Amino acid sequence: MTAADGGGPARALSHVPPARSAPTPHATAPAVSPTASTAHATAPRSAQLPLRGKIVGIDPGHNGRNHTDLAHLGWQVWNGREWESCDTVGAETDGGYTEALFNFRVAEYLRADLIRVGARVVMTRTTNGGVGPCVDRRSSMINSGHPNVAVDIHADSAPSWGRGFAILEPVADGPNNKVIGSSARLGADMRAAMLTGTRMPVSNYDGRGGVKYRDDLAGLNLTKVPKILIEVGNMRNATDAAMLTSAKFQQQVARALLAAIIRFLR
């Protein structure tokens, strides 16, 4: 996520209905992965399939070719409280490694891990070679898949001295009212799993103790299922960037998210 996505203190709730909808030329239907029991029919159904019958939504933020259609990204969509841009290009390291690619690789590792333990997976994008979809469309794709839980995967762009991960949690605004408490529990599980499963510390610049409440993001405002957004690290910090670009670390993050999801759903 870029600095342009930055929030601030909670604002008064606005119920002004949207006057226009997001463009859809780049929107795709959610990809629902098969259950692990289909792919591995002989696998034990208990200990090895703790998420059998569960559905998990994953939104890897941005997309690899967002930079090719800035007009599309600039389209204003309703995020539940106010108008915001369809999407942004995303962050990148000083060496040019993009947030969109990081988000997608972690999502792919997480998807594979979830399938192995019996879950079905709803993805908002299945490649890193497209544009969009817009942030409001991503929320509707997740909601329409009826998952038991969902996570938005991002990395941040902040001053180079800043380090660490942050869990962004929703503020009640109507559509998400029923999942505020459960999202907070999910956030606590995610925070604990990141601390025990990776070497990334909690953010020293975003939120308090690695947790921040946001009322300006469509992914959180419009969710109808327990959901958090994780900023895994700061792409502009050299130490964080070295971790974020490592396949080993990306796999560790995916396993940490998996552990948190299993704990939450159990």
C-alpha cells in the first residue's frame, strides 16, 4: 500500500449513496479453488484437514500492470463512507521490486497452504499481469464467495527509518457492523502469528502495537465477513525490503497467516 492510502482519525459516518459505480473492464470473477480433499482424496480428514468445509478470501493488493492504466486507477469508487480512487500502483523497494508482486506471491503461497488443509479459496486476482479490479469490486468479489474469513495482503511505503508490520482493522460503518468484533479477534491472531512465525517486528510508525483502525479503505468498510488488512513491512526500509523480497520470508508470512486463520476458525 502506498502513502496515498494513508488514513487518519475516524471521521463522521456519511450515508450519502453513491451516484456512480466503478468501471469493470478489468474486473474478473473470483477464483474459487477446489478443496484439498478433491486434490488429495486419500489424505486423512481430521488432523491434516483442519479447514475442511471452510472458505477463505484472499485479496492480494494492487496488480502488476496497474501502472499502464492510470486513468482507470483514478476512477472514483464509493468505499462505504466516501469516494476513493479505484486503486493505486502500489509501493516498491528502492531496487524496483513491486508491492503488487510481493502481495501476489504471498497470496499464492497462502492459497496453496490453505488448499492443503482442506479449505476452499476465493481470490480477487489469479495473476500479476493485469489491471485492477477496483477496490470496491474486490470487496464484492470476496463477499459473494461467502468466506468464513478474509485477508487483504499489502506492503507499505513509508519513511526509510520505519520498520515492521501493521494490522489494519475496520471501524463500524454499516455494512461491516456485524464483523467488527470478529475482525478484531482475527487481527489479534494475525499479530501473534506474525510475531512467532516471522522475524518482522510490529510497526514502529503505523498504529499502536502493530494495530491501526481504518475507516477509509473499501476492503475494510465494505466487508461482510471477518477481515483484516496486513501491511507486512515497509518496502522503503532496507532491512524490511531484504526480507520482503525473499521467497523464504514470503513463505513464512503465508504460514503465519495460515496459522492465524486456523486458530481463528477453530
